[in-house]
Amino acid sequence: MKRSKTARSVSLLLLACLIASLLSACSDNNEEKSATAAPSASQPSGSNEAAGTETEEVVDPLGKYEPAIQLSISRADEGFKFEPGQSIDKNLVYDFYESDLGVKLTNEWVVPKEQYEGKVNVAISSGSIPDLVMVNGTQLKSLIEADMIEDLTEAIGKYASEATREKLNSDGGLALNAASVDGKIYAVPAMTQGYWESSMIWVRQDWLDKLGLQPPKTMDDVINIATAFAKNDPDGNNVDDTYGLGLSKELVSSSGVQSNLFGFMNSYHAYPGKWIKDGSGNAVYGSVQPEMREPLLKLAELYKSGVIDKEFGVKDISKMKEAIVAGKLGLFYNMFAAPFDGIKDMIVNNPDAVLNAYPIVSFDDAPAKTYLGPTAINYWVVKKGYKNPEVVVKLANFFQEHWLVHPKLEYSTNQETGIMYSQYSIVGFDSPMAHIIEHDAVKAAFDANIQPDEKTMTANVFGYLRGIYRYAEDPKNTKDPEVATSWIYYHTFGTPHSGTSVLKHYFDNDLLTPTALKVASTPTMTEKMSTLIKMENVMMTKIILGEVGIEEFDKYVANWKKQGGDQITQEVNE
């Protein structure tokens, strides 16, 4: 049953008041605050009421549970690396939570990253979820409607540390709003950087140099480079075994995952799978806009001519990464941190390989703008009935304190092996501009020849800078694991053609198209969006493979509208 606009307005007003109170709590009584100071909640005391006095319940946002509490959680296995004797179930970070916070974590289940969303859906359908679970916007909506999770409004207001409050409000309250219904906050949003969905061109610079080609300035350049990489034997082995443009079967995803198709489409001012504003300021779904036609036709042309892997339609993203590592793919689109994304063995196998990032380019005279996603895609929720729902807030505080405010390097990254202990942490998030801030700090230090200093730098800036210096002094020694790991930092944060340098170019030159989506989900989106996305993937795959003509796009648009798309659009704009 739909709520009236008046009811929605009252709910939004209540939420706005709460968010404003969180913001003001950050600035009150600064002289009395410290990094671990407790925001207090005042409650009248019956015995003191006659005297006109109040007692304050002072809570410690990092207060240890004694005795320790048990907390079951869900995990996605993202290919984490571990020291000997450690695992996803038992590691130094989990031990840290128990020793210093009194929270004993138990993984109720662990599944590969690509299976996580499906596993959560099964858990929700069964009515049985872990005590603490990370969900996407659609799943959050389902859990709220099924009354399966705790209302966290009071817990956030009472227990959030100064650092946590600052991060939660760094986007003006958009993420908290997306985590709320009827003025109640049901989740701690996993604050993220919208630019994880901003795409750029990654290209083998050594192949460009070998073939006498310049970096791309136009889409004609991109097409010519991709064609040359597929046809002109850039690896010099006299075998027709290279591809010019990377593509995999995951063309559009519902989980905010970066698609290797995305940057190519942005160059034609198309935004598949994303909600953007039209000329009237209304939110529209990018995949049904007419701008989709031109890039789909061009991709079909490239596939037919052999520039794209003939088997892309049955190969997942891991197979595309294998082609990059094996030196068989020379140009692909990805986000700024692509070097972190399982491809460093490319330079282990071939120390002469050079991978540079470049901004997307336009097919016409209008500037190409990449997409800027929401500041929260996932959300941490607590199972209904769990005795200590505030634990999710205290876990967020714990991450802010020990990984960001006063970082403990022993729980960050092993600089010798590259094993990132911080990835074992939970309820961790940072500023929506975190990596660009880190890029600026790293670049300024490197340009001025300032050496890494763990006393004056954050754990990340210290680690990245140390790695960049390490790689710069011995770049060909990529068999050394420390040098190979340092290559990741160098090409993500260090070079003029690093991923973050391209991000900064986008922000400095207003080359971003921000999301028009202001809510995590809508009722019809929850019910029908996964089916519509499957229909979309099938349509695009068939057109690229040449099995159908561009008229299939028109059929898809009509069906999308009839099968729930129009209703979703109406709900998104309410």
C-alpha cells in the first residue's frame, strides 16, 4: 500500500532532523573531545528531577564488551591472501576485535564474491540471516518490509564516534537517507566513493610504442588502437593471438560492480544500468535511452572484425583478467584501482609490460563524462532480536579509530608480501573523496622527494608512498613480491597515468555524470529489477554477437517499460 505524500514528507522531515543532530554533534564541545571521546545521551533521572538536575549516561564508542559477545557474520571471499596458519575464520584482525573490543566474530557462511548476492537472497527467503550481514539496496528494502532487522536510529545517535559521524554525514546525509524508511535508520551505510563506478581506459603503453601509436584522444583513436592490437601482432610472437578490446559476459550488473563495457558506452554518452537525469531534471534509466544504439552497433562491428574475443559471451570477468595477465589483451575499460584487481602477474610474467590509464574520450564534439555513482551501495544490518544491535556502530567506530584516525600499521598491510590485513576488517568505510585525497598527498610527497613517515602520514599514504619509492628504484625486478606489490601502488597512485590521476582529471574538469538515484531501492525495483537486468544483458549480448539487429534494442525498450520499468521510473522520481 502506498504512503501519501504528506506521510512521506513528515518522515523525511524527521530524518532530516536526525541527520542534522548527527552533524551538530560533530561540532559541539570541541574542546572536550578526543578521538575516543563519547557522545553522550542525556536522560532525566527521577531522583534528581525535583532539584532540576540531570544525570548523563556517558557511553564509550569504543567500549569493550566484557565478557565478550558472540557475533555471527557473512563474508564474501574476495581472494584474500593470508599468512601461514591464518584464514578467513581465524586471523590477526579477528583476534584484534576480540581482544580490544570484546567481539568474537564467527563466519556463519563464506562464499565467493560473485555468489554473495545470491546467498544473501537465499538467506532472506529462508527467514534466517546472520547477526550482522552486508546487503545491497534491494535486499535492505526486503528486510525492512519483512521486519527482519533492527531499527538502528537510537544506536547511531547514541554510540557513533566523532569520526564515524563525520564520515556518515560527509555526503550531506544521502547515504543515511537511502538506509532509512519512515524516519528510521535501519542500516549503517557502507560509505563508499561514487567514483568506483567511474571508468577509464587502461592500455598497454609498450604496445602503443611498439606499433608507433599515440594515446587515445578520440573514439576513432580507440577503435584504431584496438584494431591494431588485434591485427598487428603487438607482442611480436608472429601468432594471431591478441585482442584489442576487453569484454566479458557481465555487461550490466545490479550490484554496482564495474562493467568492462561501461567506459566504452560513456564515450557515446550512454549509461547502461545507471539512473541519470534527463534534460528536464527527471531520473531516467540509461539503458533505455537512444544513446545506447550507436555504441551497440560499433561493438557489433568490432566483434565481427575480430577485435573482441569471439567467446566473450560465455567468459566471465576472471577469464578477461587471465588474458590481461597472459599478455593477450591490450586495451580495456575499468575503474581507477584496476592494478589491484588481480592483474599484477602481468608484470611478473613480463617486466617490460607497461599499463597506463587515460581518460575516456568522446565520439563527437561533446565532452565524454564518466559516471559518478552513489555514496553507498551496500549496507550493514543487524538481525531482529539481536541483544546488542549497537555493535554495528561500535564496529564502525573501531575501524575509524584503528585504521584511519590512529592507524595501527600492524593491522594494515605486510609491505614485504603485499598481504592486506585491513581487508579482513568489517564495517569499514572512508570519505567519498578518500583516494583522491591520498593521491594528492602521495604525489606531493613523491614530487618533493619526501620519504615515507609513519608518524606524520596515514597508514595508506605511508604504505603507498613507500611502495612507489620501492618500485621506482628497481622496476624490472618484478619476481620480487614486494616490487610486484609496489607496482600496484605505483600505477594506482603514483604515475602521471595512474588511476587516481585520471580520477582527479575528471573532478577538476567537471567530467562526471552523477547518479540521479536518491534511494536504495523502490518496491517495484525490489520485485522486478533483477529480471529486467537479465533481459538487458541478453539483448546487448545478442546484438554484439550479430545474432540480431539493432531493432532488438527497440523491442527491449518496449518490453522494459511494460514489465515494470515505467513503474520503477515513477517510484524513483516520487
